[in-house]
Amino acid sequence: MSHPYQDLPATAYWKTGVAEKNPLQLAGLWQPKFQVLPGAPIVTAGSCFAQHIGRALAARGYDWFDAEPAPPFLGAEDARAYNYGIFSFRTGNIYTARTLLQWLRLAYGEMQGPDEWWTRKGRVYDPLRPAIEPGGFASIDEARASRAATLAAIRRAVETARLFVFTLGLTESWRHGESGLEYAICPGTLAGDFDPKAHLFHNHRHGDILADMETVLALLKVKNPDLKVLLTVSPVPLTATASGEHVLTATSYSKSVLRGVAGELAQDHAHVDYFPSYEIITHPVFRGMFYAPNQRSVVPEGVEVVMSKFFADQEATFGPVKPGRGKAGKGGGKAGRKLRAAWKEAQAGTDVKCEEEMLNAFAR
């Protein structure tokens, strides 16, 4: 009597696929849908873990596309301080699907830019990316011009890229109750003033996130029909939660929902794939070995394991590829070199930009 479980590969069974393996020797965790080639421009955006992916791709000679490079008069250290070369455009971390959709709609004129600006000590902050400019902007006009440059960079990135890598990070967010504008961080924490009547906490649910991401994919498809999308979920736990739950269970909810959404999108769209960096870092089989002592930051060795799985699974499916030169965008060899240098520096620590981390300042 035959049945479907007789001829499955070893990776289909927990005993042979996991229990009998050294966790560092687990293979075939990803069966990629499409090949990622060194010469194809790659855009990265999302939560802080996406920064690791961009650096690793650039370090391996892949064409990480920097759509908003730093002005030539800024040195590498200053450029990083001003959040250039962190993601493919200068938005800072994009933690939620709604925020990604919001940025895309702003970039393509599908929604009106909010005329809301935060202040602190006489300086102006953009509520969509309050940490982007150290010390804030000198004026609203300067902040508005800077945002316009980023919106242009988003359009350039979307229309140039062959692959868009987006890391889903959070379900929790703060928004303006009347306009629905979603903020990068809670008003009053970094700049601005918190108003309990105007500023509302929102914990996105599965259906809302799925709908937002479907809209994102549809918009991207219109602007760049050949664009492939690779989704990941950040393995970094919440810094803090405003949900009323314990931060541990709030983290479990957030990541579970995001993982479910990413899986459904990959199942439903031929041009969308999911890479399991989240599982590689967080699964109990790895015994937490990839986290720093704070049980939150991912150590460089963990990032290296994640990316080694990425390239190994690509090669297992499509064969070896010739390493690229890492152009890092149109005429952007300098940007590529900066990214590779940043990656090497990050090997000594967890050198990533993470606005959410600022909430630790309020822990009692």
C-alpha cells in the first residue's frame, strides 16, 4: 500500500532533517524561486535586520543599489551618522507594512504629504523619519526639501531595481487619529509632543498587514513589472511594547503574524519569495547562539550564518555564479566600497541603526 510519505526527502522529517543534524549543518532550509545575480540592482528596506542583508550582499560583490548616496563632501563616518548608505533610500527603518505603503504612496503622489513637523529645542524633525538628521533640521523648508529628495530616491530605486528585499519588523505602531498618518516612532519619545487625544496606538492584525502588502505589491508591479520581491522577517525582539502585554508575548504575536503574512504572499505570488533568516536566528534548534547577551541583538556570526545559507541555497538551486564587482548603483562604485567597509566594521559588533532601540531609554 503506497502513500505520499514513503518517498519524501530526508529534509521532510524532523528526525533526519533536524534532530540528527548539527544545527550549523542544516541545509536546504530555502528553495529559492528565482536566482539573485551579482549584476542585478538590489534594493533593501525595512527593519534594522535589513541593514545586515544589504551589507552582506555588497560585501559579496552583489549590486546593492544606493538610490540616495551621500553628498561627496561627507566622509564615511559622517555619511553614516546622517543615515546615508543604511538602506537604499534615506527613510530610516521602515518597521511596518503600512509605513512602507505610505512611503510608496507619497513617492508616487497617491497621497498628500503631511504638513506636520515635530520640534525639539528649536530644531525641526520629520515625523516620518525623526532620527534621520542628527540634531534635526534647521527649518521646515530644509526638512521638506530633504523628504522630497528621499521620495525621488524611492522612485529611482523602485524603477531601477531587479530585486526588492523588504524585512518585516513590527506590528505595533503609532498613528494620527484623524489623518491616519503612521509615524516612525511614538511622538514625544525622540521629538514632538505626545497628545493622547490625537496620537493612537495601533497593533496591526494579520488581515490588515496582508492587505497592505498586497497593495504594495500591486503598486510595485505597475511601476516595475519585472521587479522580484524577497521578504524576510526580522528576528530582533521588540524593544518595548505599548500593547499591555509582556514584551515576550507581544514579540511572539508580532513575529508570528508577520511570518504568516510573508508565507502567504510567497505562496500566492510567483514573483515573491520568502527567505527564512528569522527561523535561522530564532528557532530553538539553534539554542539562541546567534544572540548577544541582551537576548535581542544578533551577533555578526549569526548574520554570517544567515547569509551563508542564502548563498548556499542559491547555488544548490541555480549553480555557482561568478562574483560581481558590487557596483552599488549607477556610477556608485564608491558607495559599494563604503558598504563593504561597513560590513567589515560590523564584524566586531552590532553596528546597525535602530530607531526602536531608543525606547530603551524609558525603561525603569
